[in-house]
Amino acid sequence: QVQLVESGGGLVQPGGSQRLSCKASGSIQNIYAMRWYRQAPGKQRELVATITHVGNTNYAGSVKGRFTISRDNARNMVYLQMSSLKPEDTAVYYCNVDLWDKQYWGQGTQVTVSE
């Protein structure tokens, strides 16, 4: 079993920055990729950013240039640095780990961008 725990959510003003963290623990071997998803109220969950086991990254068009995903392999951590935040970035953000044949999810952390 794999457990994922996100942290770093909260209330932030438009234009501000926030960093999300996700700690993976448990039976972790051969991670293919780690990802951040988000789900806004009334909308489907969407993929925000991916980082593979070799460090390749990919971003949703709506966050490209504003968000940066990174990982610390030694600590099984993945981060999402968010800047120039907009109200439409408001969502529950979920960490996901892809172990080639299985995927696991965290419980999510709320990010609210508002005055």
C-alpha cells in the first residue's frame, strides 16, 4: 500500500504564490511518474502537472509558465510551486503517484484564490 499526504493549501490572494507538497510513503518501488490534479466545484478533475521518473515535466496549458512541478526522489516528495495565482485556480489539489501498474491518490488539499 502507498499513502500520499498533501500539504500547503490555503487561502491566497490573486497574483500570489503557494507551494504544495506531497509525501509518499509505504510500498513504493519503481515510480513512473508523480502528478498533480485539481478539481474545482462542479467540474471534472483535471491533470495539472506531471513529472516522470527521469525528470520530464508536462503542464496543462492553463498553468504553463505559472506552475512548476518538482520532486525529491530520495524523500519521495513531489512539489507544486504555484505563482501568479488566479481565482480560477481555486480547487482541491490532489497528488497522484503512478507505479506503472497502479496509481494512488492523496486526500487532496484546498487552494482558494480570493481577495
